[in-house]
Amino acid sequence: MATNPVVSVASNSSAGAAGGSVIDVNSLVSQLVAATKAPQQSIIAGKTQAVTTEISAVGTLKSALSTFQSSLSALATTSGFDSLSASSSNSSALTASADSSATLGSYSVTVSQLAQAQQIVSTTAWSGGGSATVGTGSLQISLGGTSFTVAIGSSNDTVSGIAAAINEATGNPGVEASVVTGSGGVAHLVLTSSLTGAANTMNVTETDGGGALSALTYGTANTGNYAQQAAALDANLSIAGVPYTSASNTVTGALSGVTLNLLSTTSSAATLTVATNTAAVQANIQGLVSAYNTLQGTFASLGSYNSTTNTAGPMLGDALLSGMQSQIRSTIYSVVDTGSATYNSLASVGITTSSDGTLKVDATTLSAALTANFSAVSQLFSGASGVASSLNSRITADLASGGPIDSRSQTLVQQENALTQQSNQLDQQMSALTASLTQQYASLNTLLSSLQSTSAYLSQAFSNLPRVQGTPSA
């Protein structure tokens, strides 16, 4: 009798041939393991999806609160209400700006002279235009108290070459050279200072001991080589009758905290007014209202329920969300001790609630409140119990490490990690089950295959037995 072959569990054959595999072990084990794993895997997957959704929702809530808090920064402290503006009654003659160190008030300003930069034009006219040769040597040019040296060689000894060398020279404090070509193609060298002020005059000397560049020299005692087209001048002005001189038309030292930009002289005094910048405050308040409405939209989305689709928001009924909504709304609608019985709530300054829960601003009412009692409006937002300062403190605590949002996030991450561990453990259990079942069914397959071979052998043996002849009839 032939020896049975080793059973191949990979074989798909279930034929009854001797020695063949009777059971498709891989397929059977796979189905049994899948049926065992599916219910547990479904539970883990469902919980994981729920936790992932909640993590995303808490992240959205955190981001929305952080964005809203940024709109509070300009209103949560009194410094946000220290913004001042400066305006001129004659903006064609002067404009102004003010910082928080300025003093409220009105001032009479006259401008008798603008600051001006010097410009000189060479009296020598070189035939041949910018390419005319001047000579070689060395020049020292100064502007105010700063000087620099320009070397002129055979490669740049033309009018245009010298102009370029001056402009490109190291240490040039602001002398700009150009070439102007007049009638007949003659060239003039033009030197212009970029610095205004009487002290910023130009001086040009020849320093190599030669005379090839003498036609380019210029100074207080040597003015013949250039015609002055514009003198170096200081600005002359007076504020409240007090005279002031400035080397620049941007004047910063005359009035504390105020920068003046002089544009032209005045024929009569202009009025400079330094006042509270209510426009900036009003814009900041409008920004707060817009940010609040955006936050409310996020709250509504997270805690919503669509009865048509039976779809709930990811934080519907969540105590964390509802608690924060309640806290913020109570602050928004609170009455604040501002020292004024008239302006002590958002509604009193023109900020009211729409039917959908969002806020809206009546710009006219707000502007009137800022004009009538700026201090009270400031306290309404930035005081110790002010709306913006209270909201800022509350949200800071909510977003802080160990705060409610951080605690919820950590709990959710722990749950997510635990579910991941359960999933990994389930995979390990199913791997072990697969190995165990494979071994069991492989053994059974071997036994069945052996029985199949024995059956085939016996059938063959019986078929080869001699047939018994019957007894003949009488």
C-alpha cells in the first residue's frame, strides 16, 4: 500500500482522491476568525469614531475661543482706550498724528518756511554731453558733517562717469549726482542733497594735489563753479506762538507725543487738535461684536440638531459647551459699574441682540456714548468688571493648562489611546486564534485524507476479490 502524501493546507482541492486535501483550511479558518472578530471590532471602531469626532469638536471649540479672545485685546485694558488722534484744520499745509503720550487740546500752528535740501548745478558746460572728458584725480565730498572720497580714473573720467562714481561711492550720506544736457548738447553736473536742513550743505574739494578736477570743487568760499538752485533750509514754525526750527518737514520734538508733517507754508494759523481717537475705539468694538457673532455660529454648529435629517452636532447636550455659552452670554448681558447710571451695559451704548442671538451695533448710539462719556464706555469694556476684561480673564482660564478644555482634551486622548490598545490586543488575539484553528483543522485534514486513502484502498481490494460461483440448479 502506498504512503499517504503530506497534506497541503494551501490546497484548494476537496476531491476524494487518495491522499488529497479534504478541507480548504485557509478559507475555513479565515471565515471563522472574521466571524469572531467582527462584533468586537465593530464596537471598538464605533467608540473610536465617537472619540475622534469629539476630539475634533473640542479642538474647534478651543480655536473659536482663541480667535474670539484676540478681538478682546484692544478693549480688555484701559491702554486700548488711550488711543489719540491729531487733526489739522488746514490739511494742505500740515497733517499730524499722536501717540498715547500726547496731551488733549487745541493749538494754533503757523508755518513760515519749509525745510529744503540743497541743489547745485555746475557753471561749466562740457561740450560733447555726458561723454565729455573732465579729468582724473580724487574728490572729497561732504554733506553736513559726513564726507566720502571719490577716485576718478581713466575708466570714469567723463561727466557721466563722475556722476556714477559719486552715486556709487562707499559712505555717501545722500549726495545724488546727475547729468543735465542743455541746448547744443552741453552737459552740466547737478549735485542734490537728499537731506533737508540748513546744516546739510555740500562741499567738494580736490584732494590729489592736482587741478584736473578743479572745475568740480565747491564750498563756502568757492561758489563760482556751481549755481545754487535750492538752498539748504530749516523749517520754521510756531505752535501756540512758540517758535520752533526743524531740519526736517517731519517734526517730532515741538509738541510732546505729536508728529507734524509740514506740506506748505500757511497764510494764516491752522488749528491742531489732539483728541481721543473715538473712531479707532468704535472700530475695535465693532470687531468684538463681529467676533462674538462668529463664536456664536461655532457654538450653534457644535450643539445643533437637525430634525429633518436626525443629525446631531458633535457636542449636543455637552456640559462643557453649554457651560461656556452660559458664562459668555451672562457676561455680555451684564450690568457693569462704570460710574454712570446711563452707560453701564452694552445695550446702553447701542449694542443689542438680534432674534437669532447675534449682536448688532447702532453706530450712532455708540458714537454718541463715546462723545458724551468716554470714560464710562472705557470702564464698560476695560474696567475691573468690564465686559471685555471679564471675558478675557474667563477665556484665559478656560484655555489654560489644566483648565476645562485641556482636561477634556487629555481625557479624550487617553480614551483614544485605550481604544487603540484594545484594537491591537484584538489583532493579537485573532492572530493567535488563526494559528490555533489552522493547526487543528490541518490535523483534521490529515486524518480525513488518511481515512479517504484507506477507503479507496479497501474499495479497490474488495473489487479484486474472486466472485463466488452459485450452485447449478437441478
